[in-house]
Amino acid sequence: MDPKEILKKAQDEKYAIGSFNFSTAEILKAIVAAAKETNSPAIVSTSQKEADFVGIREAAALVEAWRQATKLPLILNLDHGKDQEEIRKAIAAGYNAIHFDGSSFDYKENVRQTNKVVKYIREVEKTFDCSILVEGELGYLRGSSAINDHVLEIKPEDLTSPEQALDFVEKTGIDSLAVVIGNAHGIFTKSEEKLDLERLSQIKEAVGDRVFLVLHGGSGIPENDVRKAIESGIVKVNVNTELRIAYKESIEKELKDKPKETTPYKILSPALDAVKKVVKEKMEVLGCGGKSIN
């Protein structure tokens, strides 16, 4: 399974692949169940802290078990990797996609650090005859995976520059580029994220099909904006906060409704269903249903 071919198909056919984070076995199970029921490709991701919790080798082993059981094209991705050693551990464990987030550096240093990661991964690909998707990030993505009242102020200088985007892609050799176009991490209850679709079109015009464009902070963005972003070139959309909320609220309800219940699978089963529902809804918006390729 070549993760680059999976994203290339999405790019050519103008749909997107969802990248869904997990830190427990049942959340992973829910994501996979949604992918199976919709016959969708899926990217399953762990941040460094999520990988620390579930275990980086354990996460890879769980995903491989699901690949074997379902025959689905599941890409295992390290999300917002910032530590070079953690990236090496993820690749050694069996991750076949790496998102290196150098956006906290100035532009020159981001280029240097990202290029260093790309060169290392290309050597791994040659040595082991494998394919590993490498994602870089350009722009400043605000927020965290939490519930907030209002969208944080996104400054013009936070947005990805179309001119820098092309330069960044050419100098680093990345496969995918995470862009900032008004998106932010988290859920906002009293206001909505507003994507700058004109800026996205400018970025797409600058980079063409040289790179796969990625939208982080996919939780809470209006569905119509997500669809328009896909039409303008986005091929990967990251979702995490909405899964966490569905998981948490379901468990809280189950514990409140059945305070004497002690059987873990009975408590957790509704949470699995709640997460699966969110993932299936996202897959419908992304247009990836029925696009699974083995």
C-alpha cells in the first residue's frame, strides 16, 4: 500500500481523505468501523503525546492488525511531530506518514528542519524499499484540541503565503503541505471558523499538483466551506476535537445513566458508536465513501 498513491487518487478525483486521531484502542476501532462501513480509505493519526499514551509500537501493531482484518488502506500518521527522535521512532515502529511541524520556527529554519526530515525519510525509503508520506507545515495555526467560545484572532501574517508555499515545497521536497487559511485547532461554540478560500486558490495556483494540500483543524468548520476547500485543492482534512467530544460526552452520559455499571465494554460501547457516527459524517462531507483501494 502506497500512501502517496492514495492521496494522488484523491487529488485527481477531487475528494479528500480524513485524518482522524486516536489515543485508545476503541477510538481506533470506531474509526476503522466507519471506514469499513463506508468503504473509505482513512488516515489514522497519533500526536506525539497520544503515541506516548497508547505506545508507539502498540499503535502501529493495532493498525496493522486492522489492515489485515479489513483489507482497508489505512495510513498511520504521526501528527504534529516536532521531535526528530520521535519521528525516527515512529518510522521504526511502522508509521507510513509523518507530519513534521516546523511552523514555530522562522521561515528559514522551518525550511532547514523540514528538509532534514525529508532527507532522512527518503534514505529510509531507499533502504527498505517502502513509501512514506512526508508533510510539512507553513503558516501559524492557532488553538488546541479544546472547546472555546470564540475563534482566536487569526492575523494576516499567520496565513500561508502562496509565494513562500512554492519556495517551501521546492526547497524541502515534501509530499504534503499543511496550510493556514483561517482554520484553527479546536471547537468554537459562539463563532465559526471562516476559511479564506481565495488565499487557498492562490496557494493551489502557485504549487499546482506538486504537493498534496492539507487542512488541519477540521473540527467545527462549516461543511460547505470544507467542500469548497476540497474543490480548491485540499486532499487531506484533519479531525480530532469532535471525536474527543463525542467520546467524552458519551461516557459521561453512560456513567450518569447507569451509575452501578462496572463492565468496561458496556460503558465504552456507546462511546465507540458516537465516535463512529462523527467519522462517518465527516467521510460523507469529504466525498471519500466508496473510494477505498487495496
